[in-house]
Amino acid sequence: LVCLVSASDYDALLPSLSSYCHRVSAYHRSAATEFASLERELPFVQDIFDAGIDYARELTGDGDAPGDYYLMMTNADICLTSTYFAELDGIIAGRPGARAVTVNRKTVEDYEVPEPMGDTLEARHEAASELARHGEAMVASRRWTKHGGVDCFVLHSSIAEGLDLGRLFVGYPPWDWTLREVVETLDGSGRHRLVSRATSGGTYHFGNEAAWVPPFDNIKSPPAHELSFWSGFRGDELALVPWCLIVGFPPGDPYTLRNTVECGRVFLHKEWGGNGAPRIASSDVAEEAWVRGAELEMSPL
């Protein structure tokens, strides 16, 4: 288990995380360091994979050579049930030739976070364990709801070591679906083999805040003043938006728009399926990109 944290949080988190993680690594670049308009220290997806790959190569003894292993990447707030790895083995064994799978999480909404009985690591651990036992019981009794996102990726090393995700960062869409599309391209699997909902346990998450959803009544047609931040992006950057395959509505905040631009940058390359013209997922998004580019008196494409 490799835990990746920001350099600014490393010293504070190391004492706690070292009790659970085989390696705690710090990332030094983030959305905040690479993009002047963004403030949150969100890590890049590629850096997360690279940290896991480095450790896996050490374990397998392959050094700089490609290894033969599976790498799993998920968010820190995703919980695994006690049957997860056994189920995962069954999913992979049941799909001969498939080198990748995603496991869709379940949402547990009926819960209360227990108060630790003290300020020690042991007390916090017991409180977290109590919450996890409750979550697993809710899953076992089927008291959960479906979640449409993808946030747990399991990739064979032949896929993981071929990723090139540029400057996509976690925390805002469409990093997850972008990764899924890239993995499908590398694996040649297609969605029916890549995505698995056939788990009795699997993974789960407490609550479903969906903080990334824009606060508009109609997310496909937001008021123009809510998108004024688009003017902070260059025309050549907005020209990349239609190349993003999976965004379904005009990005309603600077983080989502930046990630959509970076998503387009990933798919612009022919090896990811580009064919000389943008593959537009949403005409609304494409039109917004064209309009904003025209406002800047720059040609989007």
C-alpha cells in the first residue's frame, strides 16, 4: 500500500499513515504549482500511478524493466469490504485476456461518524474501525445505492506502465472517465469487460456529496455570468475542450474546466484515438468552447 500526500502535509501525516501504508510518498507538484489560477494542492493522476509503479518494481525486483503485477489505484475515502480481494481475483480470473477492471463503488448514506475515545492513534483507529464495520454491515444487508462514477482502477503492469495522463489531476471531473477511456484504448477491452458491478462486497463510500456538480438549476445551460472565469483561459486551451471525449456539460468551475482542457490534450494525440478531428461528446460544450474562443478573437482550431 502506497500513500501519496502533499509535501506540505507529509510531516504531519507520516506518523499516522506509516502505521497503515507500506510507503508514504510526498508529491511536490500539484494543480496549485502548475496552474496559476488554481489554489488546491491536488495531485496529478500520473504521479499517483508512478509512485505505485516505483514501489511495485522494487517488490518484483525488476528495477527499471517492465514488471508483471497488478496495480490498484483508488481514492483515500473509498472503503474495501473484507471480501474485496477474493472477489477481484474471481473477476480477473473470469475474464481471460483482460488486463484491466474498474470496480464501481456502493454508496452508504445511513451512518454516523463515531467520536474517538481520546486523542491517541489507537482511539482514532478504533473509531474508524467501528465506522468500517457499520459500512460493511450496510453493504452485506444491501442497504446501499448505486453510484455511477468510477474511482477504483485495477490495471496489469502492461497497462499501468503505458499510461501518459499529462496534467490531469484528481478531485474534479473528468479525470476518472478520461482514465477509463485511456485504459480501454490500451486494453482494447470495451466497457462490457472493463467495468464490473458484479460484486456482493466490493467497495463503498460514506455519503454522496457530489461537490463537483455545478450549482446551477440547468447544468447544461448555465447563466453566462457563472462562466466568466472562462475568459481566464487562452483560446488555444479552449480549443482542446471538444477533444475531451466524455464531458457532458459546460464546466462550471475553473478546476473542472482546466481538467477538461487537459483531458482534451490527452486525447488530441493520435495514439489515444484521435483521427484529425475532435470527437465531440457534447455539442453544448463544443459550442461554449467555440463562443469563448471567438470572444478572445482567437481561432479555437
